[in-house]
Amino acid sequence: MRERSFERVVRRLRSERVVQELSPLEDRHFVRHDVTIPFGSIDHVVCGPSGAFAIKTKTRRYLKSHLPLVRRRALWLSKRLDGHWVTPVVCVVNSDRSPFQHGRVWVVSASDLREWLEARRDRPVDPVFALRAL
């Protein structure tokens, strides 16, 4: 039972770090955290002038088995956004690697996340539309 409690604390701390990174985007983007979907949840959703993103948060590393899950959640979100492309992202909180793509999923450190999202030039998503869709 202690281990589950510890896991919840770790999950909450890594999520809070990403929430802090994303909060400055809220004036121009739709940002929502812990979005419940029929088969789990999306840790963070960001929609705005730089595109739409479904973000999974990991502490130190991710596993190859996480990639299809992140893609599946992005596909679900895409359907909610009338087929708009949603970029799947794994945010590794304790990483210093530059952003890279692995298995059609972007892997980005928490420290690079906000700048990386703002630099993307995907098709814009109206934040009000995203709010209504979710």
C-alpha cells in the first residue's frame, strides 16, 4: 500500500512540473490537465495557434510500449477535434535530451516543452473549439 501512495506522489510531482511549464501558454492556448477518456486519460492537452498536442508525462524515461498508447490517445483526441491532427508527445520530466521523434511520437524534456510547443507550426486549433469539444 505504501508503494502505491509513493507512486501517486511521484506522479503528482511530475505532473505539477509540466503544469508549471504549460501555464504561461494559457493566454493563447486551451490547456487542460488529466483529461479522462473512455480507455484511460491524457495527462495534458494543449490546443492553439501552434497545433493540438496530447502529452503523456514520464519522470526519467519512457518505454517503447508507451508509444502506441500515446498515439492512441492522440487519435481519440483527433476524433473529438473533428479529425484535426493531434501530435502525440511524451514529456520526460528529468531529461536533458533535445526533442526527438521515436515511433511517430515526439519525446521532449519538461524544460524544453513550452518552447518546443510554441515553435511548432502545425495547423492551428481554436482554443474555444477545443474547450467545447472536450
